[in-house]
Amino acid sequence: KERNPKHFPFDQTGMTMMSTYPSKAQQGGSTITLRVLVAETGVTFRITLPPSELTVGNLRAHLAAAVPPSDQILLLGPPYKVPKDATLHSEEVLNALRLGDIEDDFIPEEQSPPTDTTNTTTLSTNKATHRILSATERTGARRLFLFSKRALSEASSAETPICSLQPKELKLPTEAPGPSPLNMDMASTTATLPPLHQALTAYERQFMLYLAQGRVLADGADLRLTACRTAVQEQAVIARALRAAVSNLSDHYHTATRTRAEFTASFQTKLAAHANLLQRFEQNLSMLANVHLEPSLVSMARSSGRVLETLVDTVPVEKERAWAQQCELGHERLAALFTELDTAFRELGTAASREEEAAKDRQAEEEVQELWGEVEGTMKQFRDAQSHRLERLTSDHSDVVKIIMHALNSENDGGEDKTQAAFGPLGEKSKSSKDLVPAMMEDDVKIREILERVEQAKTKSMQRMKVRLKEISRAQSNIQRVLTNVGVVRDAMTQQMENMAHLEHLAELPGSYRSFLSEIRRRRAYGHAVNSLSRAMVERLATMRGDEVKAREKFLRGPGRHLMPIFFDLFVPTLATPPPLFTPQMPAMVELDTLPHVEDNESTTVGAGTVEMAEAGALADTEMHATNDPGGVSSASSLTAESQPAHMTQQHHQHQQPQHSDPMIASSVQGGAAQAQQQKTGKSQQEQPSQQEQQDQLIVSADDHSGNDLIVDPAEGAAVDAEVKTLAYENAILRQTIERLGGKAPRAYLDEAAAERAKRESGADKSGSDAKKGKNDEDEKKGTALELAALRKELAEAKAKTASVEESLKHAQADYKTLAAGDKISHRSFENGDVGLFMLASRRNDNGGKRTYLAFHTNCPHRYLSLDCVNGEPNFVVGRIILQEQWWQAN
């Protein structure tokens, strides 16, 4: 092969030269040699660079004479990837490349260094049994291949080069070269020599001619062997480069396969859901027409000038129908795009076609291996035979010269007979040597035949490589095109999902409407709970302040009246002042005014009756307004109470009560809260006077020093009401959570409580006329307690059901994790769902002993398999644990 070294600033001596890499300690002041293998021709280029200049850009610049940098494709592997600068600087990668050089470079035995007698280990490449393509990837060797984009292009019109190995023709000499080595007078011609001398010279010239022809034949055999070795090794490079290209194609194909599997699963699921939505469009509209709106919502719509009765009235039906038609067209186009994409995926090739190509590649590698065996076997034997014959011809020529020189020396001593006697050995030498050159010529013909076969095989290998690389390039282009189409279809699917979201709103509207009603109920419950809690807090603070007022009055009218003025003026200036008035301004629940009144299908059981959420809300609003009124505290001054008549004090108290102006006051309770409580318990209006009388009796003066002071907490009813409303709010939250989890709110015990309350109310009505006022108050408290107990029971059962649902979810997640853990055999922990291995520990004996199977385990306790799970008498059992029971061994 002709290579111009002027164009390549690196070594091109072929693959028979070993590459040397400096050690890590030597790289500081040395160079690094890399082999670059050309995929199309198998030619090897060696590039030597300092470690600081070892970059991909410098490699491309050095390879520019062979392949333009814009057309270069470098692959380093396995695994075969485009190299980077950091990769080339890795010590591991350099060592792997060195291993590749050792596997590829073949050192002939005659060129190998002397074998160290102390080391019996030799490389397999020094043996005649070297298999050129037998190395696998387990050695960790890597190689750097160079591909040309132009050669891979379909439009490339470059013809495949034809391999031509030299020398093909050997020109044998017809005359003996050079002068005769005999010591004669060269000035005299052969015709003037004596006849005996002429005959001796003819013998010497004849043997010299044989020797010259043998040298040409032997040197030609050696050159042809070297050329064939290089050609076969380059075919091996081509085969390895094809492996790299196929591996790179396989990576692209596997990526496309994974993308197809992931996208197909997601696409088909969403496509089926979209098809279901389109098919059920009219059915969903009919379903919406059967769902009636709440009366409060219908009333609100009518007050706004709109007529809405069912859920379908809230939907722009004609627009939705037109949109559904557009979505159906998009659905059909999307299905057509997916069909085209699936067809393109199938056109990428099947496993059978790839296996067929792989079989052809393996057959081509086997042919290279057989050719290598023929070169290293038959051709090398011919070359060795030629060398042996050349040695014989050289030895015979030397012997002939010695015989002739001895005969001439004897003739000078007067022994012509000795000269005549030399013709006998010369004739014998001539007979023994005359067949050597013809035999060498016959072997040369055979060597040339092998040379021609190697040429043809190399040319065929390059042609096949060109075709395969184009096929691989075409397949990679198709894969990239398919992946691009996947992106297009994915974008179209995303757009279709956005379009179908409007139809999904229709399908989910009934459930969303139910959640909307539940949300309204929860928010109303929240507002009522906030109002009740704030009212209870204000009333509780007012009660505490009233107690403090009485305590201060008691002190001032008792021990305090004996104190000197200095105690009031200097020591404690505020000793005679009332406690500060606490009048917090709670923010109004404006949201309650905007929330519609939603009827609850499941009424809430409260005390001895059933009160709807709307009624409780209205009552809470009334009570909130009553609480905001600054009443409930007397403004009569205790300092002037002694000088005023009792009726004047009471009258002054009744007139000044809403003002909250006097600091020294007596504690009292307004009748508004009591009236609200009467409304909740269903009392008649006839009891109001007695309630007012009871209120008047609750005005306690500090002058009353009896031991039976009537101390009543006026905030007790508000606190109970606040707790009830809070429980109702929590119940609404739990009920909403249960509905979201797919459950239904419990109501069986609510019906029982309602029946029991109705029965209790009927009995209370019969004996109500004979009951005393104190009994009524006690019944009222009992009713409130029953109301609280019922709500607490409802809350407890709702919480229990929620906890049960959450526990079931946890178990389901745990079971899923157990199933997802795979079929690994457990040996440390044994839980239900784990896989266990049980080995036979003892067999059944004649004494009635049972077989036992002991678990493969670590640490105690021991675990044994139930014989109910064993069929026959196997030596071991592998299975998934479904039940565990603990047993104790009796002493």
C-alpha cells in the first residue's frame, strides 16, 4: 500500500509494531502514543502527543490529512461513545487502550524479544495459535475508531478502494550476479583459460545463479507474508469497527424502544380515556339534566334575572357540543399520527432481521479468522521452507567455492590429478541442488495464490463494510426521525389533553357540585363556630369582671373602709377604682351573608330535638347581634346604693344597663341568651316572665353577706353553645374528608338519637304543665348535655371511620411495597409477603416423627414451615409468607 509520510506527522508503520504508553510517573516529561483505527480501510495511525496536548481537537487536526475534521466521527469503547478531553486524560482509559494494543498487535516469533528464562509467562500474541478476533470485552480493552461521515452518506459516490498487495511478480535473475570469487586473473577472458579452469568457473557461476534466484524467492516470500499479515489484521480492524458501529446503533435502537414503550403505554391510556369522554358526552349532559340545584341557588339565580334549575343549565351546551366535535376531529388525527408512528417503529427492524445481520457479521469474522490461520499456518510454512532452501543454496555455494579453491591450489603444486578429482564432488553438489530452485518456484506460486486470496478478501471486506456502514447510518437516521416524530405526537397529545379538559369538566361536574355543597356547609359551620366562640369568650370575660367588681365592693365595704386616706391617695391610687372594661371588637363574619343557604340531607341531632344547619345558623346570627349589644352589666353605683330605695336601685339598673358606664357594678345576665336558648329547646313564650323574674333575682349586691350567695355563671350557656358549634364544624370537616375518600357520612345512630329525643319530648309535653321551673331548667341542661353527647358520639365515630380508612390505606401501601420488593429471599426479617426458603431438617421416621422444614435465616428465633403448605417430600420449599404464628417449646 502506498502511503505518503509527508502528509502524516505521525508513525504509520502498521499494526505489527507495539504501541508504548508511559507510566503515570513518567508522563510528566514523556509523550503518549494513541492508535486511531480507520473503520473503512482498517489502516492504523499512531499519534504521539505530550500529555498536555492530548485533546480531541489535536487528534482531529492530526487526522485531517486522512479525513476532513468536519467529516470525522470518533468512537471510543466499549461502550462506544464520542470521546471527550477528560476521557483521554483518564489513567483508566489509557490503560484500557494499552490493553487493546496488546490484543491487536501481533509480534512474529522471529521479531519477538528474547524470552526471559526466569519468566515462563508469554503473551498469546507470540504464539502461532493467536486468534485475532477471539478477545472479549471482559479484558477491559478499549479502542479508538475513526469513521467518515462522507463514507456513510447515501449520496457518496466514492468507489471502494481495491486492495493490492506487493510484491506480486518476482523477477528472477538469468545470470549469476557479480564477479566470480575464484582467485583467477581477471584480465584473461574465459576463452583463454584452460579447459579445467573454465569448467570450474562454470560450476561456480551455476551455483551463484541458484543462490541469487533463491534469495529473490525467499525475500519475496517474506515480503508477501508480511503484507498478508498486515492485510488480515486490517480486516480484523474493520470487523471490530463494525462491532463498534453496530453497538452504537444498538444503543440508539434501545433508546428508541424504551421511548416507544413509555410513550405507547401513556398514550394508549390517555387516548382510551379521551375516547370514553367523547362517547359519553351526551350521556353526561343527560346526567347533568337530572341533578337539580339547591333551592337557595335557584332563588339566587332568579333574583339575578336568570333561570337555573339543573346542573345542565349552568353549562353552555351548544358551545360544548361544538367543542366536542373539534375534540373528536383532533382525536381522530391524533390516532392517525400514532398509527403512522407505530408503523415507523416497526420499520426500524425486527429482532429476526438484526439477528440475521449479526449472523452474517459473525460469518465474516470467521472468514477473517480462517484467513489468519492460513496465513500464519500454510503461508508461514512456505516462507520457512523457502528460507531453509536458501540456507542450503548458500551452504552449497560456499562448499563449491571451497572445493574449487582447493583444486586450484593443488594444481599449482603440480597436482593436476587433484584438480581433475574435484569434478566428482562438484557433480554431486550440482545434482543435489538442481531441484531446490524449482521447488522454491512451485512454493512461490502457492504463496502468490494465498496473497491473491488475501487481496480479494480484503477488498470484499472493505466493500461489505461500506455497505454495512450505510445501512447503519440509514437506520440511525430513521431512529432519529422516529424520535423526532415522537416529540411531535407528544406535543399534539399535550394540546389534545388541554382541549379535552373542558369535556372532563362536564364528567366531573356532578361530583364537584356535591363537593361544592359540602364546602358551603363546612364554611357556614366555621362561621357559626367562630361567632359562638367569640360570644362565649366575651361573656366569660364579662362574668370574670363582675366577680371582680363584687370582690372589690366587698373589700371596700368591709376591711377597706377602715383604711386611712393615704392608702387611697399615695400607696394604691387605683384601690377604689373598678376593673377596666373589656370590650373587644370582633371582626364581622361578612362571608356568612354571602354564603347560600344549603339544605343538609342529613340533619344534625342536637339535644332533645332536630335542628337544621340553616336554623342553627340563623339563631347563631341572632345571638351574635345580642352579644354585640353592650348589655348584661348594671350601671348602678354601689357607693350610693345605701341611700337609695331598693325599687329605685332596680329601676336605675334597668334603665342604665346598656351603657356600661359605671365601673362599680353588680353581675347580671341579659335575657337575650336565655330567650335564644328557649328557641332552641322549643319553650313557649309564656315562660318569659318567670325567666325575667329569675334574672332580677340574680342581681346580687355586695351588702348581701349571707353564706348562701347565689353565684351563677352567665357564660355557661354560651360556652356550651360554642362547644356545640365547634363540634359541628369539626364534624363538617370530617364528613367532607370521608366523602372525598369515597365514603358516606354515618347516620344510623343519628336516626336512633332523633327517635329517642322525640320520645323524650312527647313524655316531657305530657308532664310539662306540672313541672316546676327548677325542673325545666334541669331538663334544659340535660337536653344540652344530650346534644353535646350526641355530637361527641358522632364526632368519635367519624374520627374512627377516618382512622380506619387511613389505616386501610397504610396497609394497602405496605402491601404494595411488599409486592414491589420482588422475589428476593429474606433471611433477616420475616414479614407477611416476604419470600422465605425452608430446607428439610428431619425426615419422617418409623417412630412416628414428623418432617420439619427450617427457614434459611440469621439469628433467632427459629422459624419452621407448616406442613399444610408442603406437598410430597421435597428437599426444600420456596414461597411467600402469608401467616405467622408464635409457638413456645415445652420443657
